[in-house]
Amino acid sequence: AFPLTPVVKTLCTMDSTTMVAPGELTEPGTVFLSGDDPEAKTTTGRLLTDLGWSASSQLDIGGITTARGQEHFAFLFMGIAGGVNSHTFNIKVVTRP
């Protein structure tokens, strides 16, 4: 309906408490960004920083089609929530040095 509107998908792999207070977790997690507009991603990144997400915790995973992966995380989220008996958690992407 609005093909020229820049869209960035983020904050959909966690609960609302973690979204706005990531510093309350025991260690930093990862927040994902999906979108096709670099300027919109930059603006979103600044907004995430204002919420407490450090730049190093923000992971750009590509264009808007990668948002599907974030959305499908809901299934794993529910499993983890049951395993830790809480919805207030996050995941962290770690790589080899």
C-alpha cells in the first residue's frame, strides 16, 4: 500500500521489557535489524541506542525479506521461555574469532 515508505523490522525477538530495558539482563544480547533503506536503518539504530542497545549489540541482517527470520523466531522464543520460566530474556549471536 505504501511502497516508498522506508521500513525497518526490529525488536520482535524479545518481550517488551527487554525491548526497552536491555541493561536489566545479565549480559548484552543481540537485536536484529531488517530493512532496505540505509538511512532508515541508521535512524532505527540511533533509536535503539537511546533505548540502551549498544551499537555492538545491533546486527543488520539484511534487506526487509530477512524480517521473516525474525518473525519465525517466535516458535523458538516460546520454547526458550518455557525452559527458563520467563519471557524476559534475549539471545546473543557469537562468532569465532
